Amino acid sequence: MKAGKRMAALAAVPMIISVLTGCSSQKKIPVQVLILPKFEVGDPAGDFPGEAQYFYEEYLAGGDVYEIDGCPGKISLYYKNGTALCLAGQGKVAAALNTSAVLSDERFDFTDAYILSVGCGGSAEGYSIFGDVCVISAAADYDLGHKADPREMSSGSETTWFRDESFDETAFVRLNEDLTGRVFELVKNIPLETTEQTVKYLKKHYPQEAWADRQPQVMRGTTVTGDNFWKGRYDHQNALLITKTYGCRDPYAITEMEDAAVAQTAKRFGMLDRLIILRVSVNMDTFPAGVTPEILWGPDTGDHIASDDSLESVDIFQTAMQNCFAAGKVLIEAILQGKL
């Protein structure tokens, strides 16, 4: 679950390199960690941050830029000292195509690389809250299976999703449990931040809920990946059912729009055992009392999650990006030092 309107490209930076792919005469560039944010809001540094900015500023500023072909339009890969970063794009199709294009580029050596997929998402009401960073142990596809409109259901059930076992091979991916466990141990005690306005929001909308009355923390969980920015109790129940049906190790924690596709791509390139997913919550997967889809998403609302005055995400977005980076930095340093 993400904002509707975003600028999806990092601004140009020095040293753009346009070497043709497939030049086998050149020594391949070794990559230790490939960071895959999904979007950036504006410039790569110095302004309101999207998912990439803090990682770019810390690890890629002043490095090289490579144009990547083989996807819808060219994308840029940023590289410096063994660390690479590329915007995977929004939605499963873009994320799969762009990740595949990067991993197929013969200029780079991903033999021992870790993939670190990072970004924002929507909390599973009753489990995670704004600002939580979720270490993902399984990614399930919200869109594979059978699904009905609740108005068509004859039973009155709140779940409207039905399993289709013919999709199981691509419907969910379990990440490397040993790696996930080591990652969680490294980041589980990282202090995370929230905002005063966000705390007030949670107390207002969930005054009796113990799960909402706490500081953000690092959680383990399952992510449910959808190709649309869904919200509401029916799809919340569907996400719970999907997680249970596929026997995912950890509870449904967050929903987003890319990671089931990133995981399937990593699997096809033989890199699933080295895939790490961190997602940080910037909103909820259900509507708070008194808020309707028309209020949030109508043509005249202008409400965007990636802002400091969103009706849906309050002012947590920038703080959430800092939380995700705080966890991600610990993992990147461990990878670069050979300690993961």
C-alpha cells in the first residue's frame, strides 16, 4: 500500500556510464549488496525523502551511474564500493522486469551479492503500527487465486478470496529462514522513532487497542503483495486467510506492491537464499472510523502518503524512511564486512 502519485526516477548525478551490456572483454563489477527501493519522491539527496534517498546519500553519492536496458524504458543503477542501488519500480510487473534486467546485466557480478529489498507498506491492523520495520520471512501474492466482490457472496463471509492450488508455485515464496533469523537478531533491538502527531492519531482511532499503544519496533512477519493500493476489512481478512492458507511462518504484518515479484525474480536467478526484505509501515490496511475511500482517494482530496500532512499516514512518512534506513544500514555494514 503506497501513495498514488510519486515521481519514480532519481535525478541525474555525475559520471553516467553508457557501456553496452554484454561486453565480456571487460572485468565484471563485483556487487556485494544490491539495494532495491521502489520509488523516490524527488531528487536523490537533500529534499523530502522517498524510499531510496537515505541509502543513496550514505552509500552511493558521488559514485558511478549505469544505464540498464532490457526493461520498459531505461533505468539507472548507482554503484560505489561494492554497493549498488536501483529503483525497482512500483507494482509487481515493473519490479519483476526491472530486477530481472539488473540481474541479467553482464557488466556486474552478482555471484555473492545479497539483495536488500526496502520500502514502505501498510500495517496489518492488530499486529503492526506506523513506523514498525518488518523483517519479512515470506511474501504472498494477493492477486493469485480467485476473488469475489463481497456483494456477490451468498454466505456473508468477510473473506472473499479462494485458493487455486495451480498458482501455488508462484503465489508465495518463503525466504531463507536461517538468513531471516540472523537478520532479525541483528536489527531487533534497533530503537525506532515515531512522531507526536502519529501517537495522537493512534490513540484517537484505536483508543482501546493494546497493540496500537506502543512505540514502533522491529517485527518479523509475512508481507502480502497486491498490484493495487487496497484498504478495508474484507481485504484485511483476505490477507490473513492468504497467510494462513500458505502456511507462512510468521503472521501477516504488512502489505505492499512488489516483494512477491522481487522474491520470484530472485528465485529464478538463484538468489533467493540471499534475499532480505525490510518493509516499514506508513499507514494501515483498514479505514479508521469516519474515513471512507471517497475521502481518502477522491479526485479532489489531494491526500498523498509521502507528505507530512496526510490524512492517511499523518506525518510518519519521513520518520518511517529513517527507521527503515536505520535497520538497513546495520545489514549493509554486516554484508560489506562479511559478517552476515
